[in-house]
Amino acid sequence: MLRRESFSPIQWLLLAVFTVYCLLPLWWVITTMFKDNGQLFSTFGLWFSAPSHLLENVRTLFTRQDGIFSRWLLNSVIYAGATALGSVMVSAMAGYAFSKFDFAAKRGLFTLILATIMVPSTALALPIYLLMQKTGLLNTYWAVILPGLVNPFGLYLMRLFWDAGFPKELMEAARIDGASEQTIFWSLGLPLVRGGLVTVGLFAFVGAWNNFFLPLVVVNSDTLYPLTLGLSVWNQTSASSGQEPIYTVIVLGALISVLPLLIAFLTLGRYWQGGLASGAVKG
Amino acid sequence: MTANTAVPVTAQAASPRPKSRRAGRATPWFFLAPFLAAFVAFFIAPVGYAVYLSLFIKKRVGVGPAREVFGGLSNYVRAFQDSDFLQSLAHILLFGVVQIPLMLLLATAMALILDAAKGSASKFFRTAFYLPYTVPSVIAGLLWGYLYSKNLSPFNQISGLKTDFLSSQLILFSIGNIVTWTWTGYNMITLYAALQNVPTDIYEAARIDGASNWQLARYVKLPLLRPTLTLTTIFSIIGTMQIFSEPFVLRPLGYVPDNITPNTYLYLTVARDSNFGYGAALAVLLAVFTLLLSGFFLRFAAEEGNT
């Protein structure tokens, strides 16, 4: 009788209150995306109002500025997808080296890399901006993707997954059978740490998808904006442009920007918890 | 972990390993190379460059445009005399001292409640609590910005008041609410996962000793959560020092001072003056403060743990 079958009334109440708090803004988004700007100000915020303007909002969202919203959506997919794939590969390789080999300065290097988690990434943005200016990377896709390849937490997680998922005995046996180091890693090892690859990839994807500060600093042409930056700029200009504000359109765009992560989380939830649990226990 | 590469005796006896097949010295470096290349290019180099830049000041010589000249530590001296910057640090310190404990208290309470019972309801709540984390902080800032807006806020519609959540008195709390909304569920899942990893015989032993639910939570589970709480606090401190997106997107909607957080101050100062040397000095100071705060907290947590 370790865990009871259900919660006590007071626990139900606390859980319910916190659920309302967590879901309230999302509920507001759902009611608001059906409204036009007039209804936004004149009707009750937490309920629907007729007539619906959803289709009109969708049309505005995808046609404003020659449909640049679709471009931002595509950019976000490219940034997050490339960062996730790249940092998974880079972390998997480096984690493998730390897990399976001995080399000079191994311990010191690992500590140094982990310690960098404490350096605020925003403190790095200014020097990265200036260095990219010198190397011509500024205002390119690479400017947003490359810095994301440094993922110390991903490296740490991958090392744990390699420790647990790929016994050294297996490596030795493969070597005796004449397998090359490359074959051992790519064909034998990687499939065994699939769960780790998915976990690290998810964290990297969400991190890159949500990133705002780096693109804000290193990208200045609006065709290179990710969703986060694009919507924020629309919000900024919407109030001051003199045209009819498009707040409800922005809200619809915000919902669309959240959907991929929502789906990823709901379908791959177990990988999240696995990653968080290993970080929590071993940390 | 141990470093020796023990091979099963049988395998070794059957066939002595051919030397040529052993991993060469270069092998680990081959696997490390991509990470190290990115690490040097996008961490070591920027940090070094920031430190270097921070030693240069802008100086107007004669009538020409301002030039960068070596200024020693004068940017740092200026930072410590810059009342706007110091105020931004005071803001973030006040913010952290209030928001981090509140958020972690809430997260711990919810994790303990969810851990106390099983069933499908628990899964629903976990999902609901976690959803805000999937909302990018800019989008969260944007949405809450509308919810705060004096003329359309449903809170004002319900209460009948005209509260200005974006006024200078309330802005820090309003940002705190957004951060709490985004991150409580994330921290709760981390704590919950740690509780789920505890071997159940510890609970059984406590039960046999006659511990009530409350006692079990207070005297068994809470101490077990200590390492995880330390970790989540460290990550919260680092995150707090970086707060930028939320105040930045709230700026067009209300009164948000430039120095509401050190990061907004850094960004807006550099964007306005293009004084990269001073900006670099502020960035270096911010990184040092974050390291110091995390270090202090770690030491504090370790000492508490020993008593």
C-alpha cells in the first residue's frame, strides 16, 4: 500500500487550481483565435463570441507581407531540425569518446565542458555577433545553427547512455572479429543508444525552436527570422503601424508556433522523463 | 566509473588480440573533434574575445570619429559606477529571491501530491502542468502581455478593476508570473522523476514504522529530493540571470524600463551606443556573477547537507 488509489479532496483541489493556472492562457488563445480585433476588446476574453473570424485570421496570417509567416515556419523547422540533428551527432560522438576511451586530460576536459553550462548564453551572444561579422557568417542560416552544436548537457546525457547501453565487452569482441573503430561506432554502437539519441535530439530541438536571443542578434533580414522573432516583430510593429492592429492574428500564429512542440511532447513524452530523470539523479 | 578495459578471460584466452586492431591513440580524438571544434569556435573563442574587447574603450580623439583604444579595466570601473546597471542587478536579485523559492515550493508540492497516488488522473495532471514549458518564452511573454493589457485583460473583466499589470510597480511581479507559469511544470517533472526513481522498499520501511502520508513526505521524500532540488535551484539561478525574452516582448505593450534585467540593459545599451567594449565588460561581469551565485549556493547546499 505504497501509493493510495486516489487523491484526497484537498489534493484534488490544489491540483485543479494549478491545472486551471497552467491551461488558462492556452484556453484564452483558443477563444481569441476566432475573434477579430474589435471583439478582442469588446467581448469576454475567456469565452467565444460570434461571428467567427477564424478563417479571416488564417488568411491574414498566411498572406500578410507576401506570406512571410510560412517562411518563418520553414525557417524554424530548418533551424531546430538542423540544430537537433547536428548536436545529436556531435554529442553522440563526443559522449562515446568520454565513455569508452582514456586519453590525456579527459577528466579536466569533461569538467570544463560541463562548467560552461553556467555561463549565460546571452553573455556569449555579443562576442559571437562580432566574430560572425568578421567571418561573414552574420545573417545566414549557419549563424543560428552552428552555435547550437555546442550542447554540454547533450554530451553529458550521451555519455550516460553510452555507459549504460553499450558494454565494453561488446566493443572488444567486435575488435577481435576485425571490425574497424568506425564500424563499431556507426553500425554496432549507435543503434544501441537510440533512446539517448531521441532524448538529446528532443531537448536540442525544443531549445532551438524556442531560441530568441541568438536569432535576434545574428540575423537581421526578415526572410531569415524564425517564428519567435517574426511574431515578436509583428507584435512590436502592429501597435505603431497605423493600420488595424492584428493581435488576434498574432495569437493564432503563436498557437501554430507551439503546435509542433506540443505534438513532440505528447508523442515522445517518455523520452523527456527519461532525460530529466537521469539528469536529476546523476547530477 | 572505472577506467580499465577488462576483457572477459575466455575471449582473451581464445584469441590473443591482434595489436593492429586495438584502438589507436588518435581514435578518441577523432570522435571528439566535431564537438571540440564547435566548442572552441562558439564558446572558447567568444569568451576570450569578450574578455579582450572589454579592455578597450571608445575615445574621441580630436574631431574624427570615436576610436577604440586600450583602456585597461576602465570599462569594469564604469560598470560598477553605472547606477542603471547596478539597479538591473538589484532587480534580478530581488526577482530571484522571491520567484525561485516560490516556484520550487510549488513544483515540490505538486510533485509530492502526484507521487502520493497512482492512476490515470496523475498522468493527465502531469501533462497539463508540463504544457507551458512547450511554449517558447517569447510566445509566453506575448500571450501574457495580452492577458495583462489593461483594456482587454480577462482578469480585469472578471474583477471589474482596471489593474495595470505592466505598471512600474507591478512589472517585476508580472514577469515573475510568466516565468513561474513556464517553468514550474518543468521543475515539477524533474522532481517527480526523482521521486519515482526512489526504491520502494524505503517507503515500505517507513510505512511499517507507522509513518503517516504527511510524515512520509516530510521526513522521507523531501530529504531524498535534496540533490534534485539543489540541481533545479542552480538551473533556476542560471536561467534567472538570463531573463530577456519576456521583458523584451512586453516593452511595446507597457512601461518596461530598459534596465529591468541585466540582459535587457546589456542588449539595449549596445544596440543604442554600439559600444562593444562596454557591452563585453557587462557580459563578462554577468557571467562571473552567475558563476559566483551558483558557487555560493552550491557551498550553502553542501554545508546545510552536512549539519
